[in-house]
Amino acid sequence: MSQVPSRPETPAAALAELLAGNARFVTGARLHPHQDAERRAALVHGQRPFAVIFGCSDSRLAAEIIFDRGLGDLFVVRTAGQVVGPEVLASIEYGIHVLGAPLLAVLGHDSCGAVRATYDAITGAAVPTPGLQPIIDRVAPSLAAAPSAADLDAVSVVHIRRTVDALARSGLAEAVRSGACAIVGLTYRLAEGRVRVIATAGAGLAGVVGAPVLGWPRDR
Ligand SMILES: [Zn+2]
């Protein structure tokens, strides 16, 4: 749309924009784009976000801040431990299929409370309240799949990768196969404020993730 001339239109361009914004956040050179009254007015009649961010609800992981973006840029879905349920999947699909975002970013992080709560529940270190059980049930398979359940940051990485894989086989599968969208798994380090790419689904991201990403290795 004319009111959003700089919108990235491809998965690779969208990921490059996210990584560039994160680099600005890390270095303190933030632009705070699209946060003014003019932008607000331009979006009254519609939105075309360039990425869906599906991240952990952790208060230190605010999407528009860590990617240095503003109004109308990101369609954000967050749950503790970025666990997927029917409403979450429907919201993600709305962002991709209806709003036309070319990229879905699954965003996890180190020192994740949901991963810790799952570990504590499984080892008996703590008894969760019944309402937390759906989160624990959905994180537990990632804990079981990790090389060491006690290495909780490694569990977080496994959980991000498994979530990317699951979403690639969901109602997004055809869009990923056709290249209309791609999925990237990102992990965020609380101390540094930096994201790194740890998983991708879809052919459209090869040009972006083939190069070193902000100095981080792609894998642990
Ligand atoms: Zn978390």
C-alpha cells in the first residue's frame, strides 16, 4: 500500500529488516520508526505488517522494542514459553493468510520461566498450579528431546526448533511450500539484547541466513 512504501515484500527482505532493527537496538542506534501521529493516521484504514512475531510473553521480550519497529509493522502473538494452541495458531494464520505477512518469526530466549517451570514440574522441584498445566504439557516434549534436560537454555533452543517444525507442518504448510511465506526461529539473549537465527523453514531465507548473522554462530 502507498502508506507503507518501505514494507518488505519477501521472506528474505522481512528477515533482513528484523535483523537490522535488532542490530540498531543492540548498538543503541534506534530509529524508533513508525511511532508518530502521521503513521498512526496512515494506518486507520488498514494494516499490512511485514512479519508475524510469535514469541514468549516474557516482559523483557517486547517485539517492537527489540526489533526497533513501530505501528503497523509487526503482528505479534505471544504466550508464555511460546506454546501453540488453537487460538494461537488461528492468530498466526490470520497474520500470514489474511494480512499477507511474508515471514513468521518464532522468538524464544534464554532464562525462560516457562522452560524452568516445566523442568521444576517434571523433576518434582515445584508443583504447578493446575492452570499452568497446558504450558507444561507443551514444553515438556522439548525438554525430553533435548540432549540434557538440565541445560535449560539448550532446551529453549530445541523448543524453538520444534515449534518452527510444527508450524511448518500446520495450516501454513502450503504457504511455506509455495514461497509466499517462510518461518524463522530466533533466540534472544537477555543480557545482550541480540537475536540469532537457529532454524528456518522455507526456501526464501537462504540468502539471508547463509551469511553470519550479527556475529553469532547459527548453532550452539
Ligand atoms: Zn520465556
